[in-house]
Amino acid sequence: MRRVLTIIGLVLGAQAVGGFLFAWSGLYSIAASKEHWPPVHWFFSMAMRSSIETHAAFVSDPPDLDDPALIRRGAGHYEDGCAPCHGAPDVGRNPISRHMLPAPPFLPGHAGDWTDKQLYWITYNGIKYAGMPAWPAQARDDEPWAVAAFLRRLDGMSAEEYRRLAFGETTPDGDRSALSDLAMLDGSAREVLDNCARCHGYDGAGGGPGDSASAFPRLSDQNAAYLFHALKAYAEGGRHSGIMQPVAAGLDEPILRTLADHYARQRAPYPPPPADADPALLALGARLAESGDRDTGVPACSGCHGEDRDPRYPRLDGQHASYIADQLRLWQRDAHGDTPLSRIMGAAVRNLTEEQIRALSLHYAQSRPRETAGEDSAR
């Protein structure tokens, strides 16, 4: 037995030394213009898939991946962050990406090769040595689910459906004053706004028609100072979002101010309030907004978000209920960002229950700013 073990040890040692000398010699080409030898390609592919399958098995259960708003959000990011390398139903991959090794797969024909949890794991963690980056904001482990929700529908998607999901409205909608506002923008600012409008619309209503209306937050009627500081926080990484940060990071302050001023001037129509909202939840939301909850130390929301609010704080009236609820949950687990205002909000909402979060989100979704309440009732 000792002799057998000695022989095995010598063989393994010789293989290790031989492998080191081969690598040191530089004979194996690492050029992206040279394909891997078939055994090497098989080994790397096997190792990658096995690793993804193993780690994805521990991913928590997904949210509702049939949610139209989640799918729309994922499509908006895919066009900017994924399509240049992985292609889209309306356009092939970038020629540069086709000369990477390994080449990024053309996902419209291969997204179905992976399960929902595996698509999420790949999007969130990336893949070493493959040019596949990890999610830009690791604190936002919720956002990659939007990409996974979109990807599971990508196989067989028509170019028309892709453009509807990824580009939204192609012309200004809502208040037609947006048209004259756009005419005043120079080429670079207009190009940036066109990209913003794919998700938020030119009028800042966000989302789109039907069930995807809550995919993105309303920007219209907001204070320009708040919008500018939010964009700057995204650009600098103080406010976490793997969707917003890559978009804002490349913009200078004059462009950020132009975007903030544009959306602050918009007056988009408000969607109808939730028709089936529980009256008890609405009453609870109204009490919390005006008076807070002394027993749990939750302050009144109106202290910062009321009519006389600090311009650094957003207007919540008419905001999508799902967006408000998601933001409150992010603050509770310190995943929203690391800014002074984020720290204040984190402390303010720390003790909110899930019922109170739903109540507040429904209350503000049906509330209207004082200056527009009359207009809505006249419609």
C-alpha cells in the first residue's frame, strides 16, 4: 500500500510540475483570437455551469416574475446594460463582443438554457474571466430579479415587443408643453433626455400604460432641487441602484440640472387611485402620514413630505404605491444608500410594520397635491 501511495504521489507531483512548467513556458496562447483547445473548452464550460447550478440552488425564492412592471424595468436595463454584448431581437451583438473569448451568448436564443434562479445569480454575481460583470450596486440584491423576469421571456420575443418594453413611449406624451420644452434643449441634453424617457417618459409619468404603469417612479411635479440631488447621489454611488447609477455616472452637473429642471416643469396626469384599497388601511396610512406612531417611535411623514416640505425631500402625493413600499423596505435594511438623508430615513422607518408600509403606500398613491386636486376631480 505504501508503495502504491508513493507512486500515486510521484505521478501527481510530476503532473503538477509539468503543468507549472507548461504554463511558465507561455506555449499556450491566451490570445482572444485563438480558440481554446476542445478539452480546455469543455472543462471551463463544465466548471462554469456546475458552479452556477450549485450556487443558484441557495438563491431565495423569486418575487412574482409575471409582474408587468418588473418585466418592463428589466427590459429598460437590458437595452443599456446587456444588449451591446448579448444582442436583442431587433439588433445583433456588437461586433467587438463577438471577438471576446469566450464570446457572450446571443441571449434571445439562449436565455431559456438557464432557470430563473440561475439567471438571477449570473446577473447579480457576474462570471470571472468571462467579461460578465457583477451587478453594479451589490446592496440592491432586489434589482437583478427585474432582469431575470425580462430574460425568461426573451426567447422568441418579436422586435416590436422588445422595442415596446425597452423603449416605451417614442414621442412626448401627457402635457403637450413638454414639446416646447424639448425644443429648447441642445443636442447632448436632448440625447440624454431621450434615453431617460425610455423609462420615465418625457412627461415624467414613468412606466407606461396598463399594468406596467408602476415600473418606474413619477418624476413630474417633483422639486428640481430634489431631482438634482437624487441624480447626483446616483452618479456618485451614494444612492444605490444598479439600474440608475450606470446611467447617471457619465453625466456632468449641467446635464443633471437640465434633466431635473425639465421633469420638475412637467405636469403629467395622475393614474386613477386604487379602486379596491382597504378603507381600514387607508385610514391607518392617513394617521401615520399626519401623526406618526408614538408607541413605536415612527415620526409623521408630513413633517418632511408635507406641503411645506424641505426641497431636498420628494413629493409623495400620487406616487406609485409599489414604488413607495419598495423604497421603505430598502431603507429598513439599509440598502438604499449612504447619504445624510438616507440615514435620516432609515431611522424614521426602522420600526414600520409591513401593514404600515402598505397603508402608507396606498395613502400616498391616492393623495393628490393641493394645487392639482381640483383638476383631478374635474376630469
